[in-house]
Amino acid sequence: TPHRGRKDTFKKLLQLLDEDIFATDDIASMRIKELEHNGINKFFIRRLKEDMKDWQSQPLFKQRFTKTVAYELTPEEKQLYDAVTDYLTVKKEEASESKNIHVSLALTVMQRRLVSSIFAIKNTLERRWKALQSIVAETNKNPNLWSQRHKLEGFDVDDIEDFEELEDDERDALENILSDPRKFKLFTTSKSLQEIQQEAKEVKSLFEMASSLYNRKQEEKKFQQLQDLLKSNGVLDKGEKLVIFTEHKDTLFYLEERLTKSGGYQVTTIHGGKDVDERRAAQRAFAEPDTQILIATDAAGEGINLQFCRLLINWDIPWNPNRLEQRMGRIHRYGQKQDVLVFNMVANNTKEGKVLERLLTKLDIIREGMGDDRVYEV
């Protein structure tokens, strides 16, 4: 999939062929839409699943249908969401003023985890709180630490968009950096130890709020909606199988525990912490008749063939449309015998709706750049 929803990267890809013909974004879009008298574009050939036929002129691929599953956070969950969002908003503004891309990245990750699950944001807040405490302790031991500039080794993340290209293990590494006082200065806008201490107090309060919600007996609303979806839409009836995609490994573990213990489902998982052999073993286990659900991060977004399953739930919606297409491509592929059904879970009373709007805007840009409205059915 050559288009990532960004005109600049698509143009640069085309410039590998000819820098002059595709000199600017506008020229590149125009060239892609140019048709010869025979109706063929001499610069660009696009093969769509929908156009592919077998020897009997029958479609090679089954149809794909999508459905948005909307829900609303409970008042208690919304209170946590608003409190964390307010904290992140202030810090993002400070990061923008100081042009600190590292802080912006860390805060963006936290916002994404906030709408993923209470378990995920609880763990992130705990790690940040402990890191804030650690940097105060470390600086008291070594006063020169605060004035030193530490490089972020092993990553080349110059833009928030680049975060989408990181694999599971790289995202985990970024999370671990938050617990390293020697590098944590990259991820805070605080200008003094006093400000660090004040932020630690604020983050501790947020962590305690998240812990209280997580430890209550009532399931969070998003999981309740998932349970209703599994029951009301006939999902998993008659031996059906289901793939659930999430962006975060913490959420994957949370869903695995809940669906196994409270739901009684047979579950297997694929994530970046598993090597190739373990992922293949999980794929084989999912193909067994007794295994009903596969929960996966985007580590399963490529190279995993699951055409024996026709149902998919996007627990988290990625901002990169390519990742979304890669997920759906695990089940919507050659060899699929049934129409595919995809559910996208969206909280109406959060910023997640705005993220979805951003995703759809990217799809519009892709349509504009590639000259066709058949991009993805999301």
C-alpha cells in the first residue's frame, strides 16, 4: 500500500521513478489521474481486490462490511478521562512552546492508552509517577544530571507520524525509557526539580483514580460493550472465530484475562513479545476448532493468514490507515469463503471520535492522490 495518507511521502515515493515528472504534490496528483485514449494511466497501475476475477469472471475476493460500535464512558470513567486529558493538554502546550518532540510523543502515547483501557492508562501513569520520583532521587545524588543532555538512542522519531511506523518492541522500549531517570528529562517540560515534584503529585493522584476504577467490581463500559457485541450480533455462534486487534500489549493482556475468566472463551494471542515461532504456534492454535478468539497487536498486522476467520473487532483504531487495512487484510484475503464483517469500537464522548475523523480525512487525501474513491471501506 504506497499511500500513507500524506502527500509528501507519496510524492517522494513517486520521485524515485522520476523527480521531474512528479516535482510537486499537485503535479504528482495530476499525473496519477491522467488517462491515455485507451483509459490507462501510463505512470500508475492500480490493482484493486474488488476488480480481480477468476477464470469464470467471478470475484476472487468476498465482500467486506464495516460497522461502528458506539458507546459512552460512564460518569466515573469520563471523570478520569477528563482529568488525564486536562493534564496532557497542559503538558502538550508546554511541549509545543519548547518544540520538544519527545514530550509530544510521550504525551500522545498516553492519550492513546487512555482510550484503550483503564488497565493500560493505569500502568502508564504508575510508570510516569515512579519515573518522576526517580529523577528527583537521582538528581539529588548527582546534581549534574539535570544539566546534562541525553540522547534518545535507538530511535529516529522526528515526527508524531513516525510513531505509527514503530513495531511493538520499539513502542515497549519507549515505555521503558519513561522509567529511566537518565533519559527521562527528554520526556518532561519541567524546568526545575520543584516542578518535577509538583508533576509527580499530580500524576500520583491520576494513578490512584485509575487504580480505583480498575479495582472496582464493575467492568469498564468498553468491555461491557464488547460483551454485548459478542452476544447480540451472533458473534462466535455456530463455531465462528473472531480476531480482536488492539494497539497496546497491556490492553491485550487485560482482554485475554477478562475473556478467559469471565467470558469462558478459549483465547490465544499474538504480540511483539513473541518470536516468529511463537506467533506461528498461536496462529495454528487459533485454527484449532476449540479456540474461539485471537487477540493481537499490530505485530499480527502483516504476514499472518487468517482467511478461515471472517469476523474482526478493532478495539483500538490506529491513526495510520495502512495499519487498519493490514489488519483487515488478515481475514479479507484470497481463500476467504465468506463475506467479512469488521466492527470498529468508538467512544462518543471522548477525543477518539476526533481521531476517527482524522483517519477519514487521510482517506480523502489518499483518494485525491490516487484518483479513485475505492480506498478502504472504513
